[in-house]
Amino acid sequence: MSRKFEMRRCQLPCWPRVSLIIALTLSLHSVEAQDRHPLQSELEGLWTYEGSGGPTETLLDREAEGILTEAAETYRSNWRIEEHDDEALCRARSPAALAGSAPDFEIFDGGVSVHLIAFEQVRRVYMDGRERPAGFWANKLGWSEGRWEGNTLVIRTTDLKEGSLPSPEPLLFGGPEAEMIERYTLSEGASRLSVDVILEDPTYYIHPMEFSFEFVRSDKTLHGIDCIPTLY
């Protein structure tokens, strides 16, 4: 994570889960190859959200609404569903949308990479310390690199193309300064998975947003999405 983020965070009020954020200041910029972690294969399978209360997408709204920058407000005023709404247009969705909606997702262990499958999209998380290709273009899935910190898989995703997140009012995430940090921690017995996510995008949000979810294993299969474009 950038020095810029660390300095900015020190000037802000403390967050409820300060220990989690401090942990994320560990070296994430230079991901080096590691020996394959014994828990990596245990991550495999389908995971479903275990929670109660209102719809999970309201979490994103509550976090984001009070911290929009002027650039975000300008984007919102110019937003048009027929041009920008990924969900309505059946386009690829940013993995940052997971932070707001917590859909079922599947993990596949590919050894040198871990594949995260959600929204009928496959995101590859490279575990072998490879450099991002020189000609890599920013896209909706971004570039994801992972490493193990103890028994937690930490994933840093950058190069995310700008896109709107699910919300009653349009929310933007992505661009040169945006990054997403995810932490996946298995319970003893590997039956539960704690997922902590931090979204940082200083262009559109005054400070980072933080989310935590609990998932449990499921014997279901990921359902397909028959999307019909909604144009107005």
C-alpha cells in the first residue's frame, strides 16, 4: 500500500477496526514468490454469505454517502443509466462490487494463481510474484496479486477501470489511484471464511471504506445470470 495512503490515514479519525488497517501496512507493493501455503487448497469451494439484517448492499451506501469528493459528486450529476450502469447493460462488474453485495463466490486453487469466481467472471490472483506485464491495460477486473500473511490470504488489486457500483445512487470506483485490499481468513476446520475488504479511491472518496463479512461453505453450485439489458 502506498506511503501516501499511510500518511493520509494517520490524519483521519481512527476506524473501528484499527488493528486490521495497521496489518495492511505490511509490504504489499513488492509481492515476492512464496512457498505454497498448506491452507491454499483448503480455500477451494463455493462460499455463501452468512448474515442477518437488511440487504448487504446498504453497507456500501452507508459508508460511501458521507465521504464523496467533489469529483464524485460531479460524476454522479452526469451519470446516465444508458451509458454507465454495468448491471443494467450486462457488462463486466468491478470486483469492488463484492464489498457491497457479498454474493456467493467460488475459489479454485491453481497453484501459482488463485481464481475467484463471481458474477460469472473469473479473477486470477497471481501468487508467484510475477511482474505486471508492461502492456497491461486497466480493466474491470484489474490486476490482482496475493500473498499469505500467517493464515490469511491477502490480495491487492490495482489497475481497475472506472465503473459504477451497485447502489440506488451511482457510486464510482476505479482509476489510477484506486486499489482494493482483501483478506481471506479460514476458521479452524476450514468451514467458515472471514473476508475483510478495504476500498481506497482518493479521487472519489475522502477516506477508504472498510467492510467485513462471514461466509460458510455451500454444496450448491453458482447459478447463471440471464441478463437482459435495461435501457431507458
